[in-house]
Amino acid sequence: MNALQRWSHTGVSLALAMTISLWMSIADAAPLQWQRLREGHMLIQVSQDDQLHLSWSPAWQADANEEHLYVLGNQGQLMQELVIPASSVQGNRIVALPAKDSPYTLVIPGYSFRSYQVATKSGQLQFEPAKLHVSLYARDGESLYFRQPAGVPVRLGGKYQQGVTGFQVKSLGNQASQQLRLQQHTRYSDSDSLTLPASNKETLWQLTFEGNGKAGFWLDGAANRFANNPQALFVPESQPGAATINVSAQVTGKLPLLGLGMPYHQLPAASYQQIRETGPRLAGLYSFVDLMAENPRREDAMRQQMQQLGMENSVTLLAGSRRQAYLQADSTTQRALHAWLEATKRLPKDGLHYLGLADEPNLNYPEYETFARYFTTLAAMVDDDARAAGVRLIAPASSRWINGPLSDNAAQRRGIDWAQRLLAEHGREIDAVAWHSWMIRDPLDTRRYRQQVNSAADLVGRDSRGQPAKTLLLDQTNIGSGSTLSPYEQNSYFAALWWTSVVINASRDGLLGGLNWFLAADEEGYPKGMLTPHTDGTSTLKPVGAAQVFIHNHWLEQALFVDNPAFEVDVLPMRSDDGQRFSVLGANKANRTQHLNLSLPACNDGTAVTLSALAPSQQDMTLASATPVTTQALQCVAGHVQLTIAPYQLFALGWEANP
């Protein structure tokens, strides 16, 4: 088999193979490496045993941030998890790549704080950049290559990230070229694009960077993959995944209350139905001290409305108007806190009202000591009468937890460190520990939520049943922080998959007390809600909202122990408090079919099991909406059910114990 036949056999058309052959000098001269990577997936194909050489150097605040990279085999199996501690601001690793498990995927999750270099001896490397975000640092004149299938228009997207200013794209067939100049947009979510019209034959394009520095670039309408030489543009053969997952009858703990970050106003009645469909049990609220000091009953109607919508429990953070976070223990703040405590006493005595005296103090206060003095003054105002009304004091409502906040000097501002110091000083007064988690953007990296929860449980201590000594609250989380938001994530099925995976991982060990998606509805400048509000007062569920409805419909009370070896599939087994109803919530996070064999408790021969599924409307989940839920009737056989789960599908099993 000659070179042209070999390329055609691997999925490259003969015409394109002829084009590639003209560029053999480029391919042969190019190093088999990539440099300065920040976020994305690297596909690695090896025809003989090889090694992955990975090295890194600091990009920003590396000494405050632990990072995890993952090497996956050709069935999505985890070959190696590379844990890079915060202390390792630069370093290197070598990972064996046996040919039998090729092609591999190296997952570099964002937001990353290091710059990565990837090399092999003889492998072919392709990079799938994260859409919109910074995926690498480029140098002026460097080139990459990508393929446009026949008959398909392709959109090249680009975002100005204070670095690369544009792209030159040239067809290696007819030499036609076009240019995409990048504009500096006010909103992070905005970007620029260039449409490459459909051609009657496959086209190979050369993309050349203009300018130096951070680069955000991607493809819509075709495989979002780039190579640094044309010969490396192989078509990966996706193999199905397979796993046996064993669910135990052992209860690990209670499942958290799921909720939403609510707006600082009453919701229109027309939106009640959509809110209720998502089933929130925990309201994330702000109390604006300047407004409450002027009008002590200002928030009464909002809080009563939350309870009417099923959110009897709440987490409230003190802040200034428009969520201004830096507060002082002055007369305004103290009057406002007194008003809030009195308002809480007037509420029905049906839930707990967790109070955070500041919003993300590790991000917003100049240093720990300033916040600690403020906390000491205000904490003394939470008296026995307030506690009898359900008030519980939380600390410190950190920005991020194990890793530092997104700020300078982050190594001295890690949430877990501030919480440890505050607990040492005010342990008796503090009832719960809370934090906010942002910028863990890749669904394959959401296992780090489980790590966060377990580290928080270790910090507060565990009782004889393994339960945390204080309530743990992850009261705000989202893919993006602040307004650093991508429509490819927030408005698409991507968010549905991401949120379901976060819920599963954060809840899996039965340690977390509450988990809130932030926000409930899009706000001006912050389009990160589960719902999109309309001018007539109605709302539309976004794909993440559809996922939350799906989760709510299968949510029970207790978490069960599970042995799950599948890296790309998350599962959360549950049962009701009375032990009669069971469910399993799952998410296939990969673009491959998964064949699963589940061993289930209380599932005898003939037990009826219902399989429900939610899937994306198209293969590219960053452009997809959610399809209607489908159901299928199954039966247990010898305590097992066999499932075939489609790419990116959310699924749930439900059954009842036999009498």
C-alpha cells in the first residue's frame, strides 16, 4: 500500500491525499510536538509503541492552582490522571503510549494556569481547541491545518484575547485565501467568524496566525480539529466504551438540596411554572445592606415568594447594591443585618436560613485579617432568637476552594485556607462552610467537584457515620465566572451535560448539604441562567434548565455507594428514605456510544425498570438544544440491566423494590 492509498484508507479522500503529498516536505520537517497549549483536547495516534512527553511552565497564578490532566485510551478508558500540585509551577512527565490503545486523547481542561508542551517520537497529533476561550499562545506566522468536508460550509470562529489579531486561511488546493480580522468586543461572549462556502470536494486549509500571544479559534460545521502538519490530519476511529458498574445497597449519606441563585426582585407570575418544573429546594439570595438599612421590609415579599415556590431553605449573602462585595462593619451594615434577622423571624418556621456575612471575601477583601475583624463584629449579632428562627451562620462563602480565586496573589487567598483560619477562631459560632466554584469548564474534569466536597468534609471533621460535622454548601456554581461566559456553553446542550455531571460528582458521597446553579434566569451582562426571561414576563427553559427538570424528576433522598470504573460515564445511584424506590442518574460525557452492565440492588428477575433519556439535538453539543425525553421499559435479569447509551446522553433508571 503506497502513501496515497494509506491516507485514503484512513478516511482522507484521494484528492486530498494528492494535495497532502505536495506538502510532504512541510510534514517531514515539522516537529511532532505542540507548544504553549492552554485548553483543549489533543488526539494522538501512534502506529508503534511511543511515549507522550508533557512539560509545563507557569502562565498565571500557577502557584495557587492544582491542575489535573487526563490521558484516555481508544475506548475512553482512563490510562493516567496527571495531578499537578500547585507547588509544581513547572515540570514534566512521560506517559507510555502502547500502540494497542491508540488513538489516545490528552485532556487539558480549562481554565488552566499553566502553558503545556506536548510531544511524541512518531505519533500524529491533532488539537481540538476550546471554543471562544484561550486555547494556546501563538506566534506571528505560525500555521495550522484543518479539513473541510465536501458539500459542507464551515465557519471559522475567532476571538480577540489580547494577543492574536487575525487569521489568514488559504486553500492548499486552489490557493484561494481569505482573512479574518478580530475585533475587540465589549462583551466576552462576542466573537468574529468567517464562513468558508461548501465545495464539491474535500478541502485542506492552512490557517496562519497574525500577531503574537493568546489565541481563541475554532470550527463550526466540521470537526473542530487542527494539525501542525497536513499529514497528521487523520480521521480518528471512535470505538464504543464498555463498563460494568456495581451499585450497592449501602447508603453513603443524604443527597443535597438542589437550588438556584435567585434575582433581587420578585419573579413574574408567568415564570412560576418553569421555576417549579426545575424543582428548586434551596434559594440562593443576596441581601443588599444599603437598601435594607433604608427599608427594613424591602426583601420580605421576595423571600416569601421563594418559600411559595418550594424553596423553604435559603443561603443569603450580605452585599451592597448590584452585589458589591466589600462591606465594613459600619452602622449601615449593622442596621441592615438587624433588619434581615428580624425579617427572618417573621418567616414561617419551616426551613433553615444560612447567612453569609460577605460574598467571596477571599477575593474581595484586602487580606484575611480585615475580613476576620468584620466577621467577628457581625457574627456577634446572630443571637439565640435568630437561631430559633432557623438562622445558621456560614463561612466564608469563598471564591473557589482548593485552588485560589481568579486574582493576583491567589496563593494567599485559597478558600480552604481562609475557612480553616476562621473555623479555628469562630468554630462554635459557624454552622456551615460554603464556597463557590467557577471555571472548571470541561465535563471530563467535573470529578474535581467530588474532590472539593471531600476536602471540605475533612476540614470540618466527620462523625462516626462519616458525615461532616458542619453543613457543606456549594451555594454558587457555573461553568464561567462573572461575565466570562461562552454562548457555546451557556446556551447549548453543553451546559446540560456539564451541570448533570457536576450534580452527580458533588452528590456522590452523600456529604453535601446544598448545591445551587447560579443564576436562575439570565440577567443583563450575565446570560448564565437556567431560564431566558422575555419582556412579557414569561420565560423559556434553556438546555441546562431542561436537564435540571430531568434531574428533579428522578431525584430521591439518599445516595448509594457505587463502584464505577468508567471515566467518561458518571452515575449517581439513589433510593428513597423508605427504601422502596430506587433510581440511577447518569451522564455519558463522551462522543461515543457506551455499553453498560449495571448491577442493581433490590432488582430481582423480572423487576420492571424504566430507562429515561435526554439527548442533544445534533452531534455537536456546543450548538445543540435538548431533545424531548424518551422512555424505554426494561427488566432486571439476575440483578443486572444492560444499557446502550448514545453519545452525550443523559439517562436515568427507575425501579421499585419488590414487596
